[in-house]
Amino acid sequence: MALQRTFAIIKPRAIKNGHVGEIISAIEREGFTLHGLRMVHLNKELIKGFYLEHVHKTFYSELEESMLEGPVLLMVIEGEDAILRWREIMGVTDPAKAAPGTLRRKFGDDLTRNAVHGSDAASTAEREVHHFFSAFDLV
């Protein structure tokens, strides 16, 4: 096992529906520590830079629209094998197909409004963290 940092987002619908505390509690219960935390309203430019690999896909406009619905909570979390473990806690992208007890199953509405995001690899985590946080922002 290796100590890792990964990037996570609590998405607008989960914030609107009052699930921030439950999601952060799940993060802490799993032994992760928070090293960066910021609530922001994203704009189209930030979303496009973040989801660059999806911009030309058919679902992108719906994804962008969902991320503009309200504020998001940006997080950098750290723990043993954080990338893999956070993805397991989140569940698969589609809440209807996510395992019982996962965050997306419990709090997600649909494929694009799926409550949370998490980096899928170390290189992705590095890029995503630096897209939203400077070294000064991280504890």
C-alpha cells in the first residue's frame, strides 16, 4: 500500500440535496485526510479544462450543464491507495449500476448527476489537483 493524494468533487446536486456532511463523514470514516477544500461555482472555461477528454463526446453538454447547476466542493484527499479506495467508495459512474452502500448509489440521481467525482489514475489526480489548487492551497 502507498500513501497517495487524489482529487474529488462533491457535485452541485449532492450539495443542493444536503449530502455534503454525509460524504465528508464517509471520507473521514475511511481514514482519509483532507488536504485541500474549496467550495466554488465553476464556469464553462474551468469545466472544459477539467473535462477536456470529454468535450467532443455526445454527453458533454449535459455534463457541463449539471456542473453549472450550483456550487461544487473541490477536495484533495490523502490515504493509503487513495485513488483506488476512493473510487470503490464512490461506486461506478451510473448510480443505477453502483453497488449498494456506495456514494453514487446513495446520493446520485443519474449518469451525469452522480454526486461525486474521483480521479481514475495518479497522473489524472495530479492534473486535476493542479487544475483547481495551487501548492499554497494544500496543507
